[in-house]
Amino acid sequence: MAQPKQYTIEAFFFRWVLRVLIGIAAIAAALYVLDFAIWRMRVAAHGGMGTVTVNRVVAAELKDSKEDYYYDGKEDVACSRSLFPQGGVNACWWQQKHLEVINRY
């Protein structure tokens, strides 16, 4: 009779970690695909995009690693009503938490 393979603790741990990482990647990929499908249905029904008003600030680099900031007004930024960024724009829930946009020159 053939004896079963004997695995070391390191090999067992490595295989366990690898399986967990593959599972997490598969769940994330499935969640992204589902989010994209729901977002496309919302866009088709004219409800998948939104806007958020953000403050624009221009940062000019000065000598000695200093910066000068200039307020550039408010601007409406397009966002997607989804869990992940879709359509080349950020998700609205994320954009609402980051209301200040800094352009560095």
C-alpha cells in the first residue's frame, strides 16, 4: 500500500495561505463584476451617475521645499453611484469623503 504524503508545517501553512488569497481574489472579482452589472443597469435607467461639489486648490512649489496654496473655487465632479470606481470616475461615496482636490504645479 502506498503511504500518504507527509507535509511539513511550512508546506501546510503555505498551501492554506495560498487558498485563502485565491478565495479573497475570487470574491473581489465576483463583487466587481456584480457591481459593474448593477451600475450599467442604473446608467441605462439614467441613475448611475451623480455629481459632488468639490473645492479646488492649486499648490505652487516654492524654494526650500515649501508650497503656497491658492483657492481655485468650487467645481462639480462626476461620480458613479457604485461600490467601485466605474466609467472612469470615482465612486460617489468615496468622492463625498474627499471634497478637496489639490492640483500641484
